[in-house]
Amino acid sequence: MISLSPRKTMAVLVALAACLPLSGASVASASSASPALSALSASPASSAGQRAGKPAYASVTGSAEFVLPYYKDDDIRSFSFDAHAAPYSRPLPGIPTGLPTDARGTIKVSHYSAERNTTYTSEGRVDCLVTGPRTATLTAIITKVGPGGPPDVGRRLGFSVYDGGRDKGHSDDRVGFSWNGVNLMPNDDAAPADAPVGTCMAPAPYAPVTKGGYTVEHAELPPVPKS
């Protein structure tokens, strides 16, 4: 793999951000920390953040049920997140350091259909996470689908979270997700199909939480680690 200096790596990241969509290319496992991640963990900026009482890395955790504001039914839908930032841990072609939004963890999706009296489930591996104060977007590659579910294994799905605060029992929390008509490719000659989901891409958190809640721990994206 070609080795790039931090300055050249940053140039590649800027170029990608300006003109190229991120694709679902194969990536390394987030469970094995890279040398770059190890170096970053010991960086002065990371230590300063910890000293200030702020989390060194972002995370989204929790489980909640929610409703669709545009479609009323008796179904029960829920997402569970255990997502943690692992910046610069997934090397990509041309970007050997990986990205500041690299992440690890799991997501679980559950949908009880009242009409069919059946619960459909799926699980996924988190590959990207980015946060702001009380907000987050993350993506995951689906690794397991329960009986009767859609053929989504290997597909990237996007999620968004708004953490409405812990003092109100999470009653103001919200979630969003990249299917059910919010991420389509219109076609004049045929019914629109779902568009591919890039890393960390998700709509705004539009669905109100009705039970449970989420906690977003915000941390700034760290700079490219030095060689």
C-alpha cells in the first residue's frame, strides 16, 4: 500500500469531500486497532480532551421504540445502537490512515408487524459515526437478517439520532433512517429505487421516540495522525 504523508493524506480527504461520493468498498475490521489509531489515542489533543472532562471519542448508545409521523399504524419499531468512534482505523485505497469518522459497534433493528403478527429483526456492524452536540449520524453494514426479513445482508444502512436530553426521560429523542422512501433515485420511466447509502449518510432524525431513549456523546473529529 502506498504510504502518504499527513499533508498528502489530508489533500486526499479534502478532494474526496469536495467531489467524490463515498462507496461501500470493503474495509478492514474495526475490532483490530491500527498503529495510526494507537498513535492517535496517545496524542496530546486526545489527552487534553480527557483532562477537560470531555469524551475523547464520540458514541451513540441506547435502545428505543419510535413512530412514523407520516404513517399511522399499530406496528412497533425499534433501533438499538452501541456505536463508538474509532478514528483512522479502516485504511482505504489512497487513504492509508483511514477516515476521522471510522467507527465500530453494532446496531439492531426490530419491526413488529401488527398485520402479520410477526417480528422482523436484523443486525449490523457499524462502520461510520459523526456527531454534533446532541446529534449523530451513523451507518452500518447489515450482517444478519431474521426469518422473513428482506435480503439486506451486505447492505449499508444509515441512521440519525437526536438526543433530547436526559432530564425529560428521553421523551424528546428522535431517530431517522435511510429507507422507507427517504433515500430514493427518481426515474422518469420507472418506479424509483432505493439509492445507495454512503458512509455516515442519513436523513435528519424525523421519527419521534415513544419509549426508551438514546445518549449521544459528542467529540470533535480528530486531525490526521502524524506518521
